[in-house]
Amino acid sequence: MSDLKAGVKIKSTAALIGSFFEHTNIFIVKHNEEGSIGFVTNKSFGKSLHELIEFNHAKPFPIMDGGPVDRDHLFVLHMRPDLIEGGEKVNNSFYLGGNMEQVIEAINTKGINEQEIQLFIGYCGWDLGELEGELEEGSWTMVG
């Protein structure tokens, strides 16, 4: 599946009904010789940033349920390398991670919005070849 790369979006099919991935859209942020990593972009975590103890000084900002892996950490996907240093380039628009103090400052004082930054609890991960196999068996479709 040569089209699979960072920056691609995939959508679950009926094959995943009844699982965590039912009706999910995932944005792939890494695809390399180690496997693939992505975030569910259409499921709310049900809490806002300021409701997390370590970020109680932040303004209310939605958090997405990024996936079932590593649900103890907050992950950041953003389009503002001018405000947030240290992010890893995903594609021409998006950066993964970066300086968390600058993320909070951007949310609190720079008026950054949900189109420019998304916060996730957890992520989705696949070993090398696993996501390709799931695409071939029809669990996912590529949407862009």
C-alpha cells in the first residue's frame, strides 16, 4: 500500500463496528519502518484541558480521545510552528508535539483555535505491516 504515509486520513468500515474504532476517522502522523501512529480525530475525550490537574491553569480547550495506546499522556498536533517550537513535521501543514509550555501559552493568550491545534489523550499504533494488512482486509478505507 504505497499511498500510506504521514498526513493520510483513514476511516473505519463496518468491519470495526463494536470495537473502539467504530465510526472513527484517524489522521496518520507517522508511517515508517517501525510501523504507523495516528490519532482518532472525531471522538471527544469528554474533558477539557483545564480539567486535567497538571493543566488547571489553562483555558478550557477540548481534548480528543486519540486512541487506546498510552492514555497517560497528552499529545499535540498543530499548525503553528511559529508559536510552538520543537514539533516534528508531519506534512506541509501539521506538526506533532512541541514545547508544552508554548502550547498552553498559545491556548491561553494567542487565541489559537481548534483548527490550528488539537490535543489528544492516547494514540493509535500499528506494528510494521499491520495497518497495511488491516487496509487490505477492509477494516479501513483511505480518505485523503
